[in-house]
Amino acid sequence: MGAGFREILNKEKVQEFLDILSQHHAGTYDHSVQVGQMAHEIGVLNSINGEDLEHLTTAAILHDIGKIGIDPSIISKNGDLTPKEKELMREHPKIGYDILEDFHKHIRKPVFGHHVYQKGGYPQTPEDLQNGCGNCKVPILTQIIGAVDKADSLLSPRDYKGPMRPGQVIARLRHDFTGNHQYIDQIVHNYFNSTL
């Protein structure tokens, strides 16, 4: 079956990065842990196990680690970001990929690509994720993280916005997510049915 969520969360290397993230921006830390737990659960639902489940969960927990390279005032800005600030924010997947240089490539690639399966996704394309991957699960792991990241971002309050209602979140997920919608359906079934 592989390691459980708490076991992965408490790994020394993961905790080192989470400690840095929590000091840099507490809201991003909370979001990262939530995304990690949700991604782990969706992975189990999809029969992802062993090393693949560990890669998925680790990448999900650390998906926003690149935000330690972004000024917290930009992350928390109450109002629209300037074009320059947007450009800086769009760098966080690449920053995260670089920071995690000692991690397995099947952790680093989903961190780099976690915004790929969104309308206007960045910084690469779904095809880029598959390059050099063969039959690996990187595109699947990346889609799960992308779907869960988007769901939690919309549902949770931020410094600059309140939480959206579950119905609004579901509509946005179905509209904005360009990956496999089975993951959206699983998120809706597991996290929203009781609130609809």
C-alpha cells in the first residue's frame, strides 16, 4: 500500500521545506498541507499506490514551495496583481522545481506542472510533462494535484478573498480544469456532496 499521508508529511526533508514555507507565508503552508491530504485521498481512490502514491503526496504537499521565492506581500495582496506581480507569481512552479533538486523527478515534474491543466495553464504544456516519461504516472499525478489545488484555492478564504460557495467552486472547476474530469467528479463526491 505504501506510506500513509501523515508518514509522508512527517518525513524530515518534507518538514524542512514546510517549516520554511510556514515562516514565509502561513496561508500557503495551510493550503499545501490540505492539498497534500486531498491528493493522497484521491490517489488512493484511483488505485495509485506504493512509490507513485508517495510521489503524488510529496509533490502535492510541496507544490507551492516555490512561493518562498515570492514576496509575501504579493502572495497576500488584497486587490489585482500588476502585470509584473503576475509574472513573478507565474514563476513559482519553476522556482519550486529548482528548489527541490534533490527530490525524485516524479516529484519535481508535478510541482513544475501543477498549473498546466488549467485554462491558460503554465509554465509548460501537457505534452511537456510526458516527454521522457514513457509510461510513468507524472501526467496523472500532475492532474490530480492541479484539480485539488484549484478546488482548495477556490473553497478556502484568502487574505484577498472570501471562500466561494461549493456550487460556485464546482462550476469553476468544471470550467477551468482542462485535465481528466474524473478527478473533479471524485473531488465533488468526496468533499462537496455533504455541503450541497
